[in-house]
Amino acid sequence: MISALNKQTDGTLELTITIPWKRVKAVYDKTLTKLTQTAQIKGFRKGKAPQKLVEKKVGQSTIYEELLHDLVPEVYLETVREQKIAPIITPKVSVVSLESGKDWQIKAVTCERTKVKLGDYKGEVKKALAAEKIWVPGKDKKESSQTKEQSHDQQLQKIFATLLKTSQIKLPQILIDQEVSRMLSRLVDQIGRLGLTVEEYLHSLGKTQEELRKEYEKQAQETLKLEFILEEIAAFEKIKIKKEEIDQMIAAVPDEKSRKKMATPLQRAYIEQLLQKRAVIDSLMKL
């Protein structure tokens, strides 16, 4: 197998993978055997039809589809190890050539964790929050819970705006596109539950699809940048979450079924990230 890596200026990684026909043929034969075992062809018992007949009935395109489903993840992981890269998202895979008897070629587009250059975030956050801490005559010390909540939200917004202003980070376009797609998919589900179409929803807002996508792209960029910035600060400040803290958060969930779901390694890692970001924000609030 031959692979080539093209690193683009925005951090996007483009992998071109050439798979020898010999390897493709081996997987093709294996896939055809698997399909033959489950094929139902008129005049034959299930799984007993001749392989050549199954191949003709099923069709090459279906066999190729099954073949790629098994082969692509395998060669992609091999290429990642070979190129010594660490992708953070599922790759966008496209076919370059699938010619029988010749080497196949596919393209996988992904990205690694983007680099963050932190500025004087502590000093700038202190300045941004300074106005919140100034006492003025007549200011009621006994704030209502609603006022405190509004003040907390205002502080958060100031912190986030300051972090975005003081940090340097360039996001890969594929990462932005995936986040926008996720946001749009969630929106479609939400308006579907309301019994509306996307067109009706956009008409009620007085917006076009292009305008909505641009809005979402801006939101996606800010969200992703903040995610990376907070993670970078956590690493820089050596803010770590103890196992006991994760256990406590899971134990606090009243539903046993939900607790079991949260106890998986993947969910524990997600909880750790949430707690770590919260710890970073809390530390910035105290500046």
C-alpha cells in the first residue's frame, strides 16, 4: 500500500491512499463468499447458489460497496500509523479510482488537533472583569439570585470574548464544516418535531439557507476556538481532574440506567473534559 500526505495551510490533512489490486481482490473474494452464504436465489436454497450466479445477481456495485465498508477503515488506520499523524475527527472519504484489475485509490480528508498560541489571557481577563468588581455608592450588596445569574453570565461572556481576542488559532475548514453540519442536523430535528419544514422555519425568520449557514459557521468557529483555548489553558496551568471527581458526578445522577451509561470509558472521558473546562473557567472567574 502506498500513501501520500498533503498538509494544507489551515491544518487540513489530505491522504491519498493507493491499494494494490492483489489486496483488493483478496477482500473482494472474501466479500463475495460472505454474500453467497446469505444470498437467496430462486431455484436454490439459501446460501447454496453458485458464487458466479450470486456475483451476477448481486451486481458489482453492491459488492464494491460491501468491500469498501470493510477495507477503507483498515487501510485508513494503517495509513495514519504510517504517516505518524493523530486525527481528531472521522475522515471524509472519497473514491479516486475503482478499476477492476488495477490498483485502487481513495482520498481521506481529516485534521489533527489545531495549535493554540495563548496571549496574556490572565492580564486581559483581569481588566475585562475589573468593572464587575468596582463598588459604587448605592449599589445593593444583597443581590437577587436573578441579578447574580445575569452578572455571572456577563462575566462569562467577557471572559470568552477576551480569550478569543488574546489567543491565536487557525481552524481547519473540515472541522468547521463538520460542526456546522451537526448544528444544522440538530435544527432540522427540532423544527421537524414542531411540524415545520426548513423552508417554513427560514421564512418565519426572514432568512435564506445561505444566511443561516453563515451564522452557524460563525458560531461554530467561536465554539471550536473556545474549546481548544480552554483545553490549552488547562494543559498550561496543569489543571487535572481526579478520578474521584468523575465518580462523584456519575454517582450524583439519580437514574441507575443513566449512571451505567456514563460509566463507560468514552463517557468518563467526556465528563473529564467538561469538569476540566469548568475548572478553567472557575479559575479565570477568580482573577
